[in-house]
Amino acid sequence: MKSGRQVFWALVSSLGLFFLLGFGLQWNLLVTALLAVLTYFGVFLISRPKLRIGRIVIEDYQKGEELRTLLDDAYEDMEAIRQAGKSINNIDIKQETERLYQTGTKILEYLTKEPQKIKLARRFFTYYLDTARGILEKYLKIQAADLRTEEIRQVSRATQEAMPILNQAFEKQFSNLLANDLMDIEEDIKLLKINLKMEG
């Protein structure tokens, strides 16, 4: 849709210039056509929509498109985790999955507002999120098989043990991302105390 608007305005501008110079001012048609073509490409490039995450233009960041892709893929993984949580019968795994989804969603919301920190969460995107989704999707396949063998029970226990570990990893990642903000708050509070002492 945005691309169609780009083409439309570029075409209108170039044709407008062509008719104005070629027929209105009687310029040489070859020169006029060349200027019209250059105008088309110029307007097309200028009107190109900027790549954004939230309200922040990420083209200003190195590898901005890669960051956008990482975030989009992460939202897909989180949706898969949410859907898995709805389908899981084991109450402990279900609760841990819901907790995982809540923390993961907070991380993604934070990174949408602070895209410059996405690269700090690369391991979260490329390992922990994929691992969580993979474990849950495999568990759902086993659950769907509805078997009561010892091997199935072992996989169920292993999944139950893995979920708190994944939750700890998600929480640690979120804490690491917030570390600078927490330090800023501490510095602000220290400064506030110093100012109050000086004024008092």
C-alpha cells in the first residue's frame, strides 16, 4: 500500500514536470524526459517509508532491518508460547508457560520502546525463545499422543523441570536489560539526597 503511494507521487511529480517543461515552457523534449525520469526516482526515494520499531526510526541504527526481523520473529515465538499455554493439560507446566509468556511479552514491549537495546538481547532471541517454543511444541505432540508409558512420563517430568529454568533465564535477561535504567534511578536518588542536604 505504502509502495503504491510512493509510485503514484513519483509518477505525478515526473509527469507534471515533463508537461510543464516540455509543453508549457517548450524545452527540448529529450532534456525534459531525462529530468522527468530523474524526478521520478528522486521523489520515489524521498517518499520511501522509514523502517520503524514503535515510534523510533531504526534505519538510523546499524543493521536496523535485522533488528526489526529479530523482533517480528520474537513476537511470533511469543504467540506460539501463548497458544501452547492454552492447550497444555499439566497444571504446573501450564502455569510456568503463562509466567514465561508474561515475562517474554514485557521484554518485547520494553525492546519495542528501546530498540537500541535489541542487540543486547540477541541470545534471548536466538536461543532462549526458540528453545522455549521448541520444548512446548514437542510437549504438545507428546500430550496429543495420550500414552501412559514410562518414557512419556519422563519427558513430562523433564519438561516440568525445564520450565522454571527457562523462566529464570527470561527474568535474568529482563533484569540485564533494565540494569542501566536501575543504575540511572540510583544515581538520581543519590543526587536528590545530596541536593536536599545542601538545601537543608
